[in-house]
Amino acid sequence: MTRIRITFTKQGALRYTGHLDLHRLLERAARRAELPLAYSQGFHPQPKISIAAALPLGFASRAEVLDMKLEQEIDLNDLPARLNATLPTGLQVLKAELVDERAPALQTQVLSATYEVRLTEPVIGAELTRRVKEMMAIESLPRERRNKPYDLRPLIEMLSVVTESSGEVWLRMTLAAREGATGRPEEVLNALGIEFETTKIERTKLIFIS
Amino acid sequence: MLTPEQIENKLDRILLRVQKPGRYVGGELNSTVKSWDSARTRVALVFPDIYDIGVSNVGLKILYDLINQRDDALAERAYAPWFDMEELMRQNEIPLYALESKQPLACFDLIGISLPYETLYTNALNILDLSGIPVRSLDRDESHPVIIAGGHSTMNPEPMYAFIDAFVIGEGEEAIQDVINTIQDFKAKRKEEGNTLFHLSSFDARTELLHQLSKIQGIYVPRFYEASYLDDGTVAAIEPTLPDVPKIVTKRIVAVLPPPPTKFIVPNIDIVHNRVSVEIMRGCTRGCRFCHAGMITRPIRERSVDEVLEAAEAALKATGFEELALLSLSSSDYTNVLELVTRVGEKFAGKHLKIGLPSLRIESVSIDLMEKLKDSRSGGFTLAPEAATERMRRIINKYISDDDIIETTREIYRRGWTTIKLYFMIGHPSETLEDVQAIAELCKRVLLEGRKVAGMRIKLNVGVSTFVPKSQTPFQWVSCDTPEQIKAKQSLLKREFIRDKNIKLSWTDAEDSFLEAWLSRGDRRLAEVIYTAWMNGAKFDAWFEGRKYQTWMDSFAENGLDPLFYTHRQRRTDEVFPWEHITAAVRKSFLFQDFRQSLEGKIRVDCRLDCFACGILPTFANMRRDNPGDVWKCPDVKSPQSNNPLSVSSMKLPMVGD
């Protein structure tokens, strides 16, 4: 048994493929690439693929991470090319590396995630910067999600406004992504008074316990 | 017209508000995205139900591949948006678009709609409307795409005559090429000659193009035919209005099945059938009298075991799917079925693959076949006795004895399957409550006998559908059961099975069957009923969410028609049917003879054993002569080649009433 860690993108049409469907898709891709996927025991054997952190529907990502267990060792150098040849446009393997098989489960190792938020409706940069500063200055931001009160503020690790030389204004944020403490970009946007539907969100990095 | 970029931008704003947005974005592996500008003919293939159902349709997949193999054409796909998406599309003025290029459907040259069953009719209208294309054929002009339709239900195209420009009757593999070529020739000529092309013709450009299409064998252009009616409401005649369109349109077939598609679309979301399907055989020789497919897909043509295996392997490699379905109307009748399953079993053993072999005969050999295909016996085993009394089985020409059923099911349980599914139909001609009672008795016996060999854990699922008489079958003359009869039969079964929690009964709602029944043997006047029903909100008629029985009843009333005329009426023996000018090459006289034999309780054996002269051979004699031997299961045609250079179209076709 060997365990490999794969970093990949999820973009374009694939933004609308949910977490469970992505599992299925990856399993098929592995089968097409003839990787010796390891399966669980039992009545309904499941492939041993685990994805670090579910990406919300509609989000793009430049840096998704998964662990996959294989029955035999394979050449990791040509693995990205082998998988990419059989992945739908929008999914692309960037990196494959060997992981200690006894290392803790990937999901338990995620600390936070960084997002870029592009705005499709014009905004006044200075006004947005003011609102961001205000939000970062306060200590508590009580909100409610699915009828449960929680504090958004401690989940925001970083939030900044970027102004391009072209004049385009966008947001960058790093939010906690620990089990039981996950900040959601759309909640931050909502708190800033930006309509979620007018944005394009891309996850750019997952930060792990090193 | 919106550009693809504009459509995509609008989509990004609404997609997170609908269920399963992955239905609407394309981008699947094995979909073909060709350059829009370099294709001379752009074809949109539409399955008028949701993506989840349509994407695995094999018929459209065949056409998709064939068209995309041409350098001068492209094919893209579209499906019916679900209620939530349709509402948002209409609100945001997003026209229906094709998944590959996101081009609006209205920008295509040709739209091909698959109509395998009648409950898709309102959706087909809705799709045209969502595309901004006039729903009625006569309201469209040269700027609109040509709308064609095909599929099993179009063996009686008449209820949809007002909405479809041209129907492809029969198999589409070759016909689609002819249609595309004709459109290309016409457009080239039109460019060259401009309006002078129509100097001698009173036709506008669109009508002239359809006129050209009507000359292709198997193409039916309804606007060139007129129906007249007798005082009793039945059809008097359906006649061509032009001298050079065929009086009778004979279905198109391919002599030899072309290589099966292997690059199946791999959806990025979960759908109904995540599988590779390989058609092992087309047609059926069993002659079950209720079976539309069995009558209209003759003759039998098989693929070789090698070809099936190669295709299955290539398709599994191209898709990574976890399921393989070997499709045919009657797997047991495939000549080398034992060799096929043995080799499939060996080849794919231990690959976490589920293999489906549908429509097996009720005999122990079937169990041997299934055993070779299964890694574990956890799944169910499906058999379709259809009826439970000897009398009924003789009437429908599907003869299996109770003893065979008991013996086979007992053996299935004994060998380790824990669930068996038995399919029955109620509403067969002359069926009584006793015949239905027999279904209950037989099922109980199956379970009882099974328990003797496999204990108490075994289960039986009983699926009971309602028979709907179809055009072009021996039962096209019969009346349907009334809703009261159907409900009485269903409650009898529900009562019988309610106490045994190991028997699970499923049935089709009586009202759903009626919609199918009106439309399957309907005439041209039903086009207005469909239109009115659709205008009043009918769509997704096969779905619980779309059920609008009262809307349909109102729409019959509004158009002065009686639904019972179409369903609960025994047809006169000399009745001219609304589909009299369309033939599946199985003669009306043959069907009538078979119907008479049914009334006498006479069985007809498998026609591989004895040719009953259904009409296929005389119609396609030249084709058969050119393709002798095992390719077809019909007898060889040995008579010398006729001098006539034209094959099928010039041959004597079955005449009305012959």
C-alpha cells in the first residue's frame, strides 16, 4: 500500500460539481488512468480517496488537495501527466508526492484557506477598503447561519482589498478551515454588503499543520 | 440573440440558485467541442427530459458521434431544464443553449429531438419555446433551424405533426447523414442562385428545403400530407398533397449495425444511468404481441462477440464507469450469449464492475449466465413473466408455464440471490380479475417455494405496469381498460400483498398510463390538445412534479375531442389508422392475422424457427440479398437481383389494407 498526495485545480464547469460527485469523478479518472486504487473492505468497497476540505459549489480552486491510497507503488513523476490526459477540462493535477502511510488523515490537518474574490459589479475601492478596515478592527462579529449563532470575526485570519494597476478592485481573505471552525467567504461578503451572486470566488491555497 | 459569453455570464449569476447546477454547464469528459465557425452544418441533439436522464441515451450518443466525425458538421447537446432552472431562465431572458458551445439553440441549422415515448411531447414544445423558436412548424421561416424528431414513439408521428418539420422514421444512423447532406446542398444552391431557385415553385425557401428532405427514404414531412375523417371520427384517408412525396413512408434501417459508440459522455454529476451501454443486438424475434419495440425494430441484427467485447473494453477505458450494460430486447436470444457472458465475465472479473444483462428468458440457463457475470450475489435478479395465467400468456404470445417460473425462481434463490424482481402487466386484452388474482397467487408461490430452499430472508419485488396498446402492433385494434378496471385490478394486488412485508409491489398510476394511451394511437387532431395542454402548463408529464391530468382533460374538452375515443374503443377491423401512411415494414395484414390468433389463444413461435412473413423481407429484400447469412436472423433472399437499380424506395411497399 502506498499513499500519495495530489494537488489539483477545479475550475470552469467543474465549479458546479459537488463534493460527493467529485469523489466519484476522481475514482473514474483513476480507473481510466489505470492507477491501482486501493478499495475498502466490505459489502460496498469504496476507493480510498480523501479530499482535504470540501470546496463549496460554485467556487473555483487553484489548490485542492487529496490523498489517495494505491495497492502498489507507481512512478510519481509521470502521474500528473497520466491523470491529466484523462481528466475533464477544469480539473488539472499540479503535483503528486509520496506521503507517509501512517500520517494523520488529511482532513484533520487543514488549518485555513485563502480565497480571491473577484467582483463583477463596479465598486468604489476606497469605500470597500474602509468597510474592510472597520470589520478587521472589531473583535466580534456575531452572525447566524442555519439558525445557529456564531462569531465570524475570529474565523477571519486575513482580509484585504487589492487594487490592480488596471483599476480593478478585488478581495483576498484567509479564513479558518478547521473541523468545526470554518469561515465561509460568502458570509464575509455578506457582512461587507457585497452580493454573493455578483462575485467569482477562487480558493488559492490550503494551509496545513506543518 | 445572446452570445455564448453573455449566456455564460448570466448563468453564473443564477446557477447556485438551482438544484444540481452541474446539469447546465457541460464540460464533461468525452463531450466534443468543435469550432463553431468552421462547421457548415450545426446540429443540436435534444433529449427533452432532464440531463440526468437524457445524457445516457444511447440513440442520441450514436448520432452525436456520427455527426462529429464529419469535418463539415458539428453536433452539440441540450436537455430540458428542470422547473427551477426554466423559471430563472425565463426571468433572466436566457434562451435554451447547447452545452458545448453555449450557443442558443436558435442559432443551429438543425435540431434533432429524441421522442422515445409520448410523455415527452409537451417538453418538446417547451424546448422550442425556450429556444425562442416558434412552436408550430408552419410559423417558422428560413431563419429558424429545421426541427426533426425520431425515436420509437414517432412510429405514430401524427399527434406531433404540427410541431415537427420532418420525422425520421426508423433508424437514424444513415438518415441523419442524408438529412445533413440535403441541407448542405440546398444551402449551397440557395447561396449560388438566390431567389431564382424558387421561380418555378410556389414554395418559400423553407418549404422547398422540407420538400427536398421528404425525398429521403424514411423521412416524413407532415405538412405535405392531409388527413380526412369519417363522420364517426375515424380517419378516412391520409394522402400526400404533392405528387412526388411517398404515399407511404417506410422506416429506415441499417443493413449491418455500425461499430457501437465507445466514448460515452462522463457526467461531472450523478445521473440515473452511470454506465457503458453496448447494444449487442437490435430487433427481436419473440413476437410478444404487446411489445412495440419488438414489432418496430425488426429484423434481428447481431454484433459479434468480438465486436461487443472490444467496444465494452474501449468504452470502459474511455469512461471509467463502474457499470456495463449489454443491451438488447431479449438477451437470451443472442446467438452466442454463453460465449459472450463467459468472455465478459473473464475479462472484467475483479474490476469492481457491475454487469447488466437485461431481458433474460425464464429458464435455468439464465441463472448460469448471470452467475458468470457476478462478483457477488448481493443484487437482484429480474424476470418478466408479464402474465400469470395460461390463457393470458397465449393471448399476449409470451408463453411460460407456472412450473418453469417456480423452478427458475427457486433455483435463483437457492443459488444465493436474495431478491427477485418479477414484472407483470395488467390491462392485457380480455384480462379479468381472475387473471390478476393469479399474479398474486403466483408471486406468493414463488416466495413460498423460495423459502423452502433459501429461508426466510428472501424478498420478492413485483412490478406491475399497465398495458398501453401501441401503433404498429397486433394490439393496435384493442381498447384499453377503463380507469375503474385498472384501479380495481391494482387494489386487488395491493390487498393481496399488504400482509407480506417480503413482497414489495410497485405499479404505475392509472392516470399516467392514459396520457400515453391517448397519444400513442392519436391522430392529427391531438396536436391541438397537446398545444393547449402545454399552453396551460403541462410539461414533464412522466414526472410526479409535472402531473396535470385535469389540464389534459380540460384541453380535450376545449378542443371538442373525447379522450375515450382514443383509448376505450375497439377499432373496426377495416379502420384506417392515423399512422396508416407510416410503416415499420411489418404489414398491417400480418399484424391483423396475429391479432386474430391472439383472440383464438394461438401461440406463434419464435420467428427464427419459422418465418411468418411479417413483411420485413419483401420490403428489404435487396438489402438482405446484399447481406446474406448470419448478419440477420431472417431467411436468406435467394431470388436473382432485380434489374431495378433503386433498392428499397422503389420496391412495392405494403399498401393500405393489403
